[in-house]
Amino acid sequence: MTPADTRALHERLFTIDTHVDTPTASLLKLGWDFAAPHDFAADGTQCDLPRMRTGGIDALVMAVYSGQGARTPEGFAAAHERAVRVFARTHEVIRQNAAACGLALTAADSVRLKLGGRRAFYLSIENSYPLGRDLRNVAQFHGLGMRMLGLTHMMNNDVADSSTDPRGPEWVGLSPFGREVVAECNRLRVVLDASHASDAALRDLLQLSRQPVILSHSGCRAVCDHPRNIGDDLLREVAANGGVIQINALPVAVVNMPEDGRTAAMAAIQLQMAGKVPSPEAQAWAGTEWHRYEAAYSNPAVTMDDYVKHIEHAVKVAGIEHVGIGCDFDGGGGFPGLNSVADYPNLTAALLARGWSEAALAKLWGGNTLRLLN
């Protein structure tokens, strides 16, 4: 198949990536234009409308991310206010580019937008910290367009345990409030996302949720032994419940690497941030610390073959109906050959070279995910 044939096939498919961090990574930057082409080498960004067109991606789930801060009334209020502001800014950007894109609330919305030549954006929350301990906030964010809710990020919160909190489990799964959140999300048909959550939290979620769950940006622990990745037994349970794992392109979760002190260094940053009330000053501090961390601990080398190993292992374990794509662009994901939304056809070409059929690609790239977004 020629490159032109591969690109034509890629364009025929409905394609969606279920986790990009563009709202908090780029859209809040003063003067940053989502409609203009950008370059990763120049500004570190990985997603904009021109690159979406180049990459032939039809839909993205835009994550409203909140770093874990102080679990106090002041911390909850600050995180909530910021999340509302990011939702508002994301809606503003979509409205400003209405000829090229639109908000999607259902699977039918994104298909309609594709048929009209426009890109579709779903909205999610990564880390339930902005909910505080108030269940009414689930309905509020649903009213702002949220259709996917990530339980945790890198630290435990008031909903569930994280897979990477250096202090270990707090709730041994979901908290009592987290169980209420699951029921409310089921009522509102918000997809529950267990990426970053602990194994015990995922088990609780699978037992409680009346709807299939998603891992919006995760990998396979059998391929890379990282706590954020999922083991085969749990992956089978996700599939048995109708859920989908979306394969993450975060380098440290794609390939195994020796422990070189980075875990302890990251834990030190996490623990300090957990005591801070979210504020511009706290965010600036975290940004500085993160840059120091990146300078001290570079990403491992990753290839497309490394990434495809996760996809094909997940398909082997869970079945072709339960695997999708969630690269974590603008949130640390990416590697040479798959380093922005412009590069998605490279993945399609790699899978075609390994004998994938168009029917299998259609499920991987969008069909499996749309089933959950109905």
C-alpha cells in the first residue's frame, strides 16, 4: 500500500484520541492561537487545528487537568474555580473556530461533525480534585460539557487512591464519596476513567459501575512494568465489563527502564505540591520543579514498535473490541514518529505493515470508543 493509499484509508476511518492535555497546556497561554500551526521543537506543544488536519484526526477528548493540591476548603475552592475557567476557555476556543470544529456530547455528534468536515471535541476532567467533597459538582461539570471523569491523577484524592501516591493507599480503592460519584456519573452517563487509579480503585469501579469504564491513557504492565499500566487479569475484567483501554504514548510507561532516582525525585515534588493551595504561585513553583526534573531525568528512547507492542498485547488479552488510542499529547506523551496530532497516520501505516485489516483499524481508531460515548 502506497503512502497515499494509507492516508486515504486513515481518512476513511473515524479517528479519536481520548486524552490530550491541550486545554491546560496551551489554551490558557496568552496569545496562543489554536487555529495557527505550531511546532513542538519551537514551543513544546503537540496539538492545534492545522496539525489535526494534517494528522487526519476526527475527534479528541480534551482533558481539563488539575494537579493535586491541598485537600482543604481553600484548596477545593481554588481547584474548582480554575477548572471552571478552563472549561470556559475551551468553549471559547471552540466557538471562535466554529467553522472548523464543534463540541461533541454524544457519539452521534462527532460523526455528524466529521461528515460536515469539522473536528469534534469532547471534554473530560483529569483528577476529580475539583469536585472537592460536593457531589453537586458532578452535575455542574456535566452541564459544562464534561462527558468523561478521571478519578485520580498521581496522588490520592477524596474519590479514590492513585496508582503512584508515594504514601500508598488511603482508601484501599474508592472512598465512600467516590462510590457516590460513580453512581452520579452513571445517572448522568458520564464515562468513568480509571487511568492513574490504583488497581483496587479500578476493581471497585468495575464492581459498582452500571456502565463500561475507560482507561483513557494507559498501557500494559506485561510490556512495561509501570504502576500506571494495567495487568492482564484486570484488563480482562475491563473487557468483560465492555470497557476499553486507550494506549498511552508516555515514554516511561511504554518501555521498561532502570530505577535511577527519578521515582524519589518525583515523589518529593508530589508531596510538596499536595500541601499547597492551587494558585498561580503554586503552579509556577510546580512548573519550575518539573523543568528541573526533566533536565535531570530524560525520557527513555521509544520507537513505534515499542508502542505497537502495547496495542497488540492489549488486543491479545482483551480482544480487538476493547482497545483504542490515548496518546497523552501535551501531557508528556509522544516519541519520534508519534510526537503530535499530525503524526497519527504513521501509526496507521505501522499497523498496516503488520497486517492489520481496515475492519480492525476501524475498531481501534474509533469504533470501540464511540460505543462508550453513546
